[in-house]
Amino acid sequence: MTDDAIRAGISVAIAVEARKVVSSRVFGWTTGILVVGLTALVLGLLAAADAGDARVLARLGPLADAHGWDLLIGVAAQILAAGGFGACGIFVAWIYGREFSDGTVAGLFALPVRRSSIAIGKLVVYLVWAAAVALVLTVLLGLLGLCAGLSETDPDGLGELLRIPLLTMLTALVAVPAGWIASLARSVLAGIAATIVLIIVAQVCAILGVGPWIPLVAPALWAIDPTAVPWPALTVVLVVPVVFGAATAFTWARMQLDR
Amino acid sequence: MPEPRIVLQGVRREFRGGAGVHGVDLAVDPGEIHALVGLNGAGKTTLMRLMLGMLRPDLGEVRIDGVRIEDVGSTGWAGVGHLVEQALAYGELDVRDNLRLAARLHGASRRDAMAMADSAIEELDLSRYADVRARRLSLGNRQRLGLAAALQHDPTLIVLDEPTNALDPAGVILLREAIVRRAAAGAGVLVSSHHLDEVARIADRISVMNDGRLIGSLDPNAVDLERAFFSLVHADDAARRAA
């Protein structure tokens, strides 16, 4: 197959996958729960902290002493590192695993569009979704801060807001292995199980403060304490989608309907 | 003599326990409707999966229009239509959108895909359901959708596994006409079925499969196809038991 044909195939795959995702209930519910849930949780936690709730202040740890944008974004980042990872993992596991649970995978054979192109198309659509979620979360949290008057009380802290889109994308990138597991096991549930395991590993490592150079752990660690993770360590996160995206494409290319 | 649309030479694929396909030679010529009949578990679906790259053979080779299946490019695959197992139908999309996406995946441009989908909806009498989501379709209409997706791009090689499953009599007639029309235009068609009478109406050739092997053929014009079929199968079973 020529390079042009492969490029054309990927382009078709992206268009097809985007149409499927946008029409699906999973897309609406995952996005809604992530965006609305995170915003509501941030509001609730900040209100409780403001009221001096001892349990919430204890849970916030060092953040309990923070103020302004630092507090708002710090709380949002901690929730995003765990909850966002869960949402991303579930979504990417569904994007790949649904073809097996819906029984549509046989229809993806014997086509001019390669199965590896379809796998890449799915990954692109997932990353575009993550970018859109990052944008919406940033705008919502920005509005929340403005409504709370942070533009006047803490005008210099506005830059903290930029942590949200970066953390959202980093979280989405490290969740890509869930799509590979779903493809390998041919099961959405397997991908979700992998997501849960990855969340636990990342959170435990983050709490223990180990592994700023471990791609899976770096975003969660960075969410807790941005100074704990050097910038080059964050860029290493890019290895995850590259390696597991390639592994997923390979898995789809070599797939046989033998089980 | 024109190149067969598909040729299988010595194709073998065995699963744990001995099931599978054990050395099959088969060809489907342009314009031919070739029927594959056999009992459940005879290996028909496995054979079709091997033809479509869903399985790789342990031995032997598959050629589509003379090209080894590993080397078939996008143009070659654009000329293949199939329905093996479940339809390529996504529950969240309506019939029209499902067909448009299937057409795109079969190499059609955005504009051609729209025209193809409209034409297929008409051919398989799906107009009433064009805007209905696939998850709300009956089993029979879902099957019609799958057949429309397999046939709408006018493939030159058509592979259909039990295509009349769940179809009502009107659907069976529509399918029969759609297949005959495409064969008349030069497509090679391989269709598996349990319904010997149905197969006899359209097939030029009927091959009988048993225990992963092609064991003979039936004359589509024979009076008692059922008796001939079981004679072949029982004779093959007896020969294998004796061996």
C-alpha cells in the first residue's frame, strides 16, 4: 500500500471514528461526568475548606495553607489526576473495546482502510476529545475563579490556570495503555480494570513521592506538587502514547478472529 | 479464461482439538454464484474468515484477483464486500449514517458515500428505517442493514455467511435479486447457507463442506437436494470412521 493510500485511510478512519464517538452516549456521559463532576467537587471542597471543615482541611494537606488561584487550581489538579485518569481510561478502553462487545470488529476486516489506520484514527479522536475537555475545564475553572473575585485578590496567580490543560493532556496521554489492554484482551472491562490498576499505582507512587521520572506517575506527582517534577520529566510522559499507540496499532494490524 | 475472483489452494487452519479447515481448494469465478453448504461446525465460517484475512492459514494460500491476500492493496480491498458474523452496524447511528460510514471505509468519497447509502436503502427496502438508530432495529432489519453495507459499493467479490438469517420472505427475495444482479455484472459471489432450496434457486455451483473439508458438489437442478446432501455427508463420515 502506498504512503498516500495509508494517509487517505487514516484520514477516513479519523472521520469515521469521530462520527461514531460524537453520536455515542458514552461520549456525552463521560464528558459530562468529568466536567460537571470535577467542577462540583472543586466547589464543594473549597466551600467546606472556607467554612473550616477540619476533615476537608486535613485531606487537602499542604494545599490547606494555599490561597487564591493556587488553592483553586491545586484542588482541581488533585481531583483531575485521579478522576480524570479514570474517565480517560474508561473512554479510551471503550473506544477500542466496543468493537468487540458490539460485534462490529469482523466488519473492520477486508477493507481498503487498514486496521492499524483505524486504531490510529481512534487514538487521534481520543486525543482531540481530551484537548476539548482540557479547554472546557480551563474555561470553567477560570470562570469559577473570576466569579470568586480572584482576579482582584490574587491577580498574579492567574498563570496557575495553565496547569489544568497541561495536566488534562498529560493524564489523557498516560491513560492510552488502557486502550491497548482493551484491544489485546478484546474487552472494554479489561481496559477499565487496567485503568483502575494504573490509578492505584500512580497514586500510591505519588503519595510516596517516588518516580517523577516514571511517565505513569509524573502527572499525578506534578498535580500534588509542581516543584517535585522537573519539566524534562513531564516531557518523558510523551513516551507512553507513542509506545502504547504503536503497540495498539500493531495489535490491530496483526489481529485474527481466532477466539 | 478470466482470472477467478478468489482462489484458495491447500488452505489449512487447525484449532486446538482438531476443528478448523483441513486443506481446501476452492475458486469463485467472475459472474459465478458459488454456494457453500454444510452442517453446523463444518468449517464454512472458518473458510470465509480465511478468505477475508480474518484468519491466517497454517498452510496454503489465498489469492484475490490473482494477488496473494497479504499483498492485496487498498484498490483490491475496495472491491470486496462481506457479511460474516454480525453486521457492521453501530447502535448509536441511524441506518443512513451507518451505510455512509461503511461506504467511506470501503473507499468511497464523502459525496459518493451519500449516494451509495441512499441507493442501498432503496434496494434493500430500508426507507422506513433510514433515520432509525441501528440499536432500535429488529434482527431482520439489522441483517438487511448489514447486507446493504456489504453490497452498496458494488464489490466484485462478495462473501456472505448465512445471509438469509433473520430475514423475512420479502427480505430473502430482495437479497436474492441483489446477488443475482451483481453476479450478472461480473461479481464472484460465495454464499453459505443451511437452506438448500434457497441456495438452489440462485447458485451456479454448490460445494458441500464437512469436517473442515470440501467433500463434493451438488447439482443445483437436482430434484432431491436434501437426500443428495446427506448421502455425501454420511458417506464422508463413514469413510473417516473407517480410516
